[in-house]
Amino acid sequence: MNDPKELFRAAHAEGELSDAALQALEVPDLGARIQAGLGVNPDDVPASEVLLVTMMPDDSGSIRFAGNAQAVREGHNLVLDALAASKQKDSVLVHTRYLNGTVLFPYCGLSGAVRMDSRNYDPSSGTPLYDQSVVLLGTVLAKSREFALAGVPTRTVTLIITDGADEGSTRSKVSDVAALVKDLLRQERHIVAGLGVEDGSTDFRQVFREMGICDRWILTAGNKAGDIRRAFMVFSQSAVRAASGAVAQAGVGGFGAP
């Protein structure tokens, strides 16, 4: 298994990572947290190309207080089902990490993915949106670099889900997230999407724009179970299109695109 810090320094040396993005990834203990999500060894994946689908569901207490925990579980599982039904399912690897850092499962094939249920998802924590977005995007970057070193072309689709603005981040700032997103999008092999669940006060488009996410990859949902499930369905359709190669680069398409 590769050391994430070495992967990042090599990416920086090759011009894939800016000084700002590398600095964002120099957080103490970040390597261990990223390592927890890397999962399967590229040598054990027979596909000639790979799509990494990465999700970070919000597990803050406000999800539970609003009565939306089950809708988030169902939405996440719907994405897994949609990918499993796609023709390219054998080339898809998935990874889910909650917004407060718990790894539900590291990168693995769809057959190894863990479905969210009431035993493994009981939202009751805070919203360290910037801290954990840096961990998540660092994991995406490290895994895609691992496959690149193995000679396997890789594309990625990442979804960050929150029902509130950042609260409690202590290691990373919004500019750190934006630097990482900018560098990923510049490579034209990555999609970074944001899903904001209405809380009555947060301007999610502004939150995600400040994080560097393109307008066309920002989705907002009403604070009702049906709205949340529909939003996940929209993302699942985008992920399936990416698996089929229909979304060739991050600058193409978006939510609702044909």
C-alpha cells in the first residue's frame, strides 16, 4: 500500500497538485485517515479502466432531528443499486465515509459495499464539513494516483452531502477544500458534486461554490424524505452516466444533463 503523503508529493512534483492543495494535505494525521479509506489494491482489480464513486453522507444530529435518517440511508443504497445494475459495474469501485469521519467501507467492488441501515448509521454528530472534505478528496486523489501508478486509467465521481454549513472544523479552511477541488477538476477526470438538504437558512449554492464546486454539480433538496431520495436518484443517474463514459470529463454535463 502506498503512503498517501508520497503520492501527494509525487503529484505535486508532476504538476497535478498546486502548492495550495499540497499544503491543504499536510495536515497532521491526515495520512492515517486517508489510508483507512483506500481499500482494495489496484493489482487485485482486473478492470482495464476504473470509476471511483465516493460518497460522504452527513451524519450530523440535525439529520435525525429532521426525521431524515432513513431517507439518507435509502438514497445512499439507491446509488449502489443503480451502479450494480449498470453494464460497467465490474469497473466501478465505491467508498463511503460519513461526514464525521467514520468509514462505512473503504474502496471496494460493488459486491463488497456495505448498505446503510439503522445499525451503522445513527446521525448524532456535528458538521466538520471542511475538515472531512479535505480527508475525502485526499482519499479520492490518493486512490486515483495508485491506479495511475498501476497503469489503469481512472475517473472519479464524488458526492458531499450536508444539511448545514460548516461547524466545528479545526484543521482545514474552505480555501483548502477549494484548492483541492480546483486541482481535481483541472485534470478533467474528476467530478465533485455537492448535495445540500434544506435547513431553512443555509445558502447551499454559496457554501459549495466557496468549496470550489461547479454550479452544474450542485444539487439542493427539500427537507423531506421524498426530496432527499429524488436528489440521490439524480446523482445515481450521473454516476451511471460516468460509468458508461458518457461524462468524459468534469467540465461536461452536470445534474440533469442528458
